[in-house]
Amino acid sequence: MSRSDLPSQTCTIARAVAQVGDEWTLLIVREMFLRTRRFDDFLRLTGMSSHLLSLRLKKLEAQGLIRREPYSERPPRHEYRLTEKGRDLWTVIIALKQWGDRWLSAEDTPLQIVHKTCGQVTKPQMTCPDCGEPIEAHDAEARLSQPFELERQAARRAP
Amino acid sequence: MSRSDLPSQTCTIARAVAQVGDEWTLLIVREMFLRTRRFDDFLRLTGMSSHLLSLRLKKLEAQGLIRREPYSERPPRHEYRLTEKGRDLWTVIIALKQWGDRWLSAEDTPLQIVHKTCGQVTKPQMTCPDCGEPIEAHDAEARLSQPFELERQAARRAP
DNA sequence: GTTAGTCAATTCAAAAATTGAAGTGATGCC
DNA sequence: GGCATCACTTCAATTTTTGAATTGACTAAC
């Protein structure tokens, strides 16, 4: 199987990974959240090649994660902005950031998140909305739907 | 700049992305959370090639995300398990899952998360630990540290 | 005691993706 | 006119990934 078959999987993690699970795509999305909107800025702030940036922006637009918006008619210019679907990736980026802050950084975080509502510098946490408690790997149990379970058992036995 | 330069960036998101921001790595980590531990099972359940799986497992081990543990001496066999650093990626995987469930799936989620503490099927949320409220992109403001800010401004102006 | 099967890989060639440098075209500014 | 900006595109060289085949250490079955 190649990466291009991932979007057709049952697993929504696999599908999500197929849309945004690559290095440069995640960095483009990071930049979007830091209010970068123009081609040249993405280029310099991520350090990627213009060819690949162009491909990735097209892919992200086709997937509905970003949209191009004109900001000048003459010369024709436009900028890229996140759609709601794209903005909803905030949680993913923040999860990566918390993990990076914890495990990959000697110093303090280079990027603080301020909660506008309460004014605090915050480290967002995953919590269970039912009981309000923080939730981590060992507090959770995965339960597979029947079709997903069967699909996985078939894969295990099959050649 | 190539992907191999990402680990040396100041940004902890870039560093995190350098460690786990690729398709197959994320799927391997997903499998780990579904209690897959053996080479052959990763192979069949992710659909990746054995060559790449071997490379990725080595990389993950070198990064301290997983460790090899013998489970049989004769024949010599071992399995792969997440370290604490690896388990801490749970939030990232769950963030991807929630996003995938919301935007990429017509049906119900193929994978439910049960909160062992309270017994509920739960959709974990990012919340602000200070005020306890859910937090999303529009509730948050990014604040860059001085060195990070300067680094970015230099990139913007420089060729 | 040969044969088949399992597990955890490694090897290798072909195909695909990425990088890096250079070029394009529309326009504005001096 | 000449240079600069922005948003790309083109293309060759390099790197990665794929997919198939093979290896080697063993076990279990005939």
C-alpha cells in the first residue's frame, strides 16, 4: 500500500494523516495560526522549496483547509487563509507543541498561548467533557466499531 | 532547507514535526495505542512496506519514543512498546482522530474512546487548565518569545 | 529429517517525491 | 529603462519510498 491509499481507509486517524500528516503541511498550518498569509512569507518562514509549497497549497485548497483570497487587483495578488476546517486543526498543532515543549526543548517554550477569555498564559489540556478531568493515554480505552474490528482481524490473518 | 534541518529549529512545533510528522510514523503510533506490538502486525495493519517499517522503528527507537523488549529467547523475539515519551503522543493522535471524525467521516466514528475513570464514551476536548473552559483557535493568542520573534523577522526580510 | 511456516528483518531495482537553482510574467517605483 | 516584488513554474539532481524477493533463526508437522 502506498500513502495515496490512506484516504480510503475506514480509520479516521488514517484519513486525517493522509490530509495533514506530513512535515511541510504541518508547518504551513503552524504558520497559518501565526497569521502568515503570503506565499513568500511561507517560503521564508518554513524554509521549504517554492515548488513544494506550491503543491502543498494547492492540495490544502483542494481539501478545503485553506482558501485563496485576493487582496489586490492590480497587480493581481492574493493571500491564503484557513477555512473553518483548517482552523479546527488548532488542537492538533497545540498537541504537537505541548509535546515538543515537554520532550524536545531544554529551555522555556518559544511560543506561549494566551487564553483570551481568561487572560492567562495557558497550557491547554485534553479533558473529558463528561467528568471534566484531564485525560491521558492510561485513562482511556479504545473501543473499535464492529466493521473496523473485523477489518483489522482480517488484516492480521491475511498474507 | 530540507526536512533534516527541522530538528535544529527553535520552534518546538517544528521539532515535534521532525520527530513524528510523517504519514507512516503517525500510523505506527496509532497502532501502538491499539496495542499492536509486533513487526508483522504493524506491517499488515498499516499496509506499509517492511523496509520502511524497519527504518521507522529504528528512528523511533533512537528518538526514545519506543523500546524493543524481548518476549522470547528461543527463538529470539521481541516486541515494540511505547516509552513515556511515546505514550505522551496520545493527545496528538486523539486530536487527529477528533478532527478526522468531524471532517472526514460520513458515518459514526470507527473508534470510540472510553474514559476509564468515569466510564463514559468521551470526545476529549482541549481546555484551559486555568479557567476550565474549552479552548479553540479563536480563543487563543500566540505570544512569541523575543528570540523566536527576532528569528522570524530576520527570515521575513532576508532573501 | 525434510518440508513448511513464523517472525523479523535486509537487499535491491524501479518509481515517486523532494530539493535547489533558475526562469517567467505581471506590475510598481524611481 | 532598469530594478524590485510577488507568486509562482520549470527542470535536473538527489533522496525517499515502494514492492518484490530473499535471508536466517528457529518451531512444528509429516
